[in-house]
Amino acid sequence: MIKYCIIIFSFLSITSFAQQKFDDKSRAIFIFDIVKYVTWPNEASIDTFCVGVLDKNNNLEEELKKVAAVRLQVHKKPIKVVRFQSIEAIENCNTVFVNNESGFDIDKVLKKLSGKPILLASENFSFHKSMVNFIIVNNIQRYEVNEPKLKEEGFIVYDLFAAGAVKSKADWEKLYKQTDVQLQKEKEIVEAQNLEIEKQKKEIAEQTEKITKQKEEILIQIQQIEKQKSELLLVMKQVGAQQKLLKLKIEELNTKERELLSKNDEIQKKAKVLEEQQLSIAEQESKIGEQKEVLNKQLAQIEMQKLILYLFIAIILLITIMGYFIFKAYKVKKRANKLLNEKNIEIMEQNEEIRQQTEEITAQRDEIEFKNGELEIQKKTAEDQRDEISEQKEEIMASIHYARRIQTAVLPPSKFISKILPDHFFILNKPRDIVSGDYYWMAQKGNKTIIAAADCTGHGVPGAFMSLLGVSFLNEVISKMDEIYANNILDKLRDSVINALNQAGTEGITKDGMDLALCVLDIDTYELQFAGANNPLYLIRNKELIETKADKMPIGLYDENKPFTNNLFQLQKDDAFYIFSDGFPDQFGGPLGKKFMYKKMKELLVNIQDKPMFEQNEILDKTIEDWRGDLFQVDDMLIIGVKV
């Protein structure tokens, strides 16, 4: 049975390191594997398991920390990784690793560790110079175990691990010789590779020239896009100016209409006064007619008296009396004629005044009719302008809806996403306007799935232009990468955005860009990479939310552009992770009209972990809509959730 287990262990040991380059990452894994198969004499008193590396640079230290972040514990103890730059600095650790290439004296190291419960693991030293020592032959790890030394220091080695070790010094020296032969072969391979690299450099130069031409074509297209963008903004400004002018004209027409109505009321009042004057004149004319009849009768009597005077001229007394009466009648007639003339003059003056008032009223009526006609023309002009503005608005809205169709077409289709992550994801995408400055992106290369959630500068049409650039550049960057690393994708995407927007860093140059969270999921090992530009990652495990902050710089020009950080995670079953823009937590609402905030968002995500992903999407959507109520949506919203 033991022999069978030894064969299995040896097979697993060889295959685990075969077919891959033995680098610092492989060393880190092997060091932790050694630690698994050794028991410490003081293991019960160890609180934190400390792994030290004796080296002057920190490459291996970083790889050890990455492996520790995945494994979390050794012998059920939390892990700590430290680096010592000298033998004298070694203290307070449980195991130390040293490579012969680092130039340290192994005897001095053993002397420093003598009598202390510290395991010494090494690489490329002579047989039995260390406690556990390994060498790489044909890219396969082989090791030897110094059991007497381990027992002397109180360590216990698992039988299976000890059984797989090299047993004799002769075998070890034979492995060293094989290593020298392998090194010679590798030198020949390196020389051949150098020749191949020179050939590839020429090909790269040719491709660089092609890329330069493509960049020039892209710049021309971007200039055309900017021109169309400027024309669209100009049209929008003209529409706004015409709307303001139309409002002013409508207010002016309303003012004129009120003035005309006021004048019409005054004319009605004057017409009423004129009618009263005409009635008064008619009464006066009636009285004058009666006076004329009286005067005519008087004239008839005077004529009769004249006839009597001529007939009875002989009678003096009668003549005297008649003369007296004639003189008196003459005076009465003269007075009546004078009175009649005065009345006639007064009537003529009143008639002239009535005629003038009538002409003035007629003129005012004509003016009112003219102004009413002008008002009708102005109303018709305003209606025509309103119709024209409405047509322009319809054209603009049609253009924006078409832009929405274009933006939707460049995003990953739902069938493609469902094929990569069936029933294990949701995308909550709520644009503030018809088109959005937030966009999601997904691609698959080999066994790696790349997922991104981006928030571009601006909203609506400007934000949509930036999102189209982002999608185009991401596709270009991924197509040219052989090894997929999240931070490298963001570095190359930032370079593309800066070049496309001509952001030279001088004063006055636009600093447009985007905030972005990007994940790379290995579907075979469930290893997750994350790199972020201002936007973080939420990982929820066992109802506990772990936040990984992003680098505080955007995809675009910044005061100090540094390389982005690559964060690694080993996912477990039922883990869920979320990437998003800031639109959801920044939405105003609730009883006091305040922001939703990141704290409420975290609590909500933790509380809905037991729900299916499609139901989580519905809960998030309903929650933010209830919170917003009747308030305006202040920003585009985007949340992507993925569950293992």
C-alpha cells in the first residue's frame, strides 16, 4: 500500500511541474508545498506562520505573497511573508528559503538557524548542505531531504514526501551533470530564439508602419466624428435660440393683443358717447323744426300786415299803429333770423364735429382691422415656426435614436454573453438619456473571459461617442495581446485614448476619458484578475463583502500616470463579484432627497445573495426606482454581477 502511494505521489510531483517554465511563481508554490509536508516541533505555539526569503530583490517575495493570498492558511495558521537582505537579519520566522544564485554562504545560514525551529529550504546547493534542497532538471523539479539534520532540529517529514526525494550523493551529482547539459542546450535554444526575435522585430517594424497608417485613418475618422459632433451641437444651439425667439414673439403678440383689446374697449366707449350725441342732435333738430314752423307762421302774418298797410294807407292812425306793429314785427323777425342763423351755425358746427368723430372712429376701426390682420399673420408665422421647430426636434430625436441603435449594436449581444456565462450573471443598464456614457464590454480569449464596466466623461451624445471609442479600443487591445493581464489591458487602453484625443498634457487640452473596472476570469482555474481606474470591485463570500479599491486615476490624461495594479483572487463556489459605475449610489431620492450612497448599495447586495442573478437584477432596478420617485435621474447607471 505504501509503495503504491509513493508511486502516486511521485507521478503528481512530476506532472505538476512538467510542461511549464520553472520561475519565481513555481518556486513560491513549491516552497508552500514543502511546508505542507513538514511538522514543526513548536507548531502548537505558532500563531501566524511566517515564511521568509533570503534575497536582495523582492521578486520571489511578491510571488509568495500572491500564493499566500490564495491559500490563506498553512497548518490552519494565517500566513505572513517577509524578506531578509542579509543572514544577520533572519529572525522570528518559521521557514527560510535561499537560492545558491543569491550568493549567500549556506554554512553561515545553518549556523544562524542552529537550535531554532526554523526550516531551511534551498535551491541548487550541494548534497545534504541544507535541510530540503531542490534542483531543476529538464524543467522538472527534483529534491533531496537531509533527514538527519531535520531530526536533529526536531522536524518531522511526511513519509510520502521523504520517499520521493533523491537518496544518494551520486544521484544528486548525476542530476547536476544533466543540468549542465540542459543549460548548454538552452543556450543553443536561446541563440536560435535571438535569431527568431530579430526576424520578428523586422515583422513588428512592418506592422508598426501599418498600424501608423491605420492610426492616421482613425484620426481622420475621429476628426469627422468631431465635425459631426460640432454640427449637432450647433443645431441644438440654433434650436434653443429659435425656441427663445419664439417665446419672445409670442409674448410680444400677447402684449399687442392686450393693447388692441384695450383700444377696442375705448372705441366702444367713444361710439356709445357718439350715439348719445347723435340722439341729442336729433332732439335739437326736432326743436329747430318746431321753431321754423312758428317763424313761418309769423312771416305769413307779417305779409298779411304789409297787405293791410298798403290797403289802409289813408288811415294814419291805423298806419301809425300798423307801422308800430310792423316795426315791432320787423325787430322780432330780425331777432328771429339772427337766432335762426346762430342755431344754423351751431348745428353746422355740431354736424362737422360729428363728421370728424365719425371719420376718426372709422379710421380707428380700419386700424384695428389692419392690426387684427397683422396679428393673424404673426400668429400664422409663429405657428409655422413652431411647426418648423417641431420638425427639427423630430429629426434630432430620430438621429439620437439611430445613435442608440448604433451604440447597442457595438455592445456584446445577449446571446454571446449567455453563451459565456449561462444563468450566472446580470447586467443592469439604465441610461439617463436615450444614449449612454456608461457601457459594458465582454470578450473571450482562450480560457479567459474579460468583463468590463465603464463610465465615460459626459452624458447623452458626448458620452456615447466616448463609449464607441472605448469599445473599439478594447477590441483592438485584446486582439493584439498574447498573454491576458487586467492591468496591461488598462495601460494599453489609456495610451489609445490619450493618442486618439490628442491629450498632450499642455494647458487647455481636454482631460476627457473614462472610469473603468475590468476583470479577467480563468474558467479552468477560477482565478480572477482585477484592475480598476477609479471604480472598485465588490467580492461577496459567505455573506461578507470584500471591497478591492481601484487605482485613483482615470483612463485618459492625468497629472501622474502610473501603471495600473493587477489584483489576483482564487474564487470559491458560490462567490459573487460586482463591477459598476457611480450612477446607482449617486442617485438622489428617498424622503429627504439625498444620495443612495455606497453603504446602502453594499448592504443591498449582501442581503440579496441567496437570490438568482436575474432576480437580483429586478430587485436592484425596483429599489433604485422606488428611491428616485419623481426626481430626475442624475446619471447613467450600470451594474454587472457574476456568480461562480
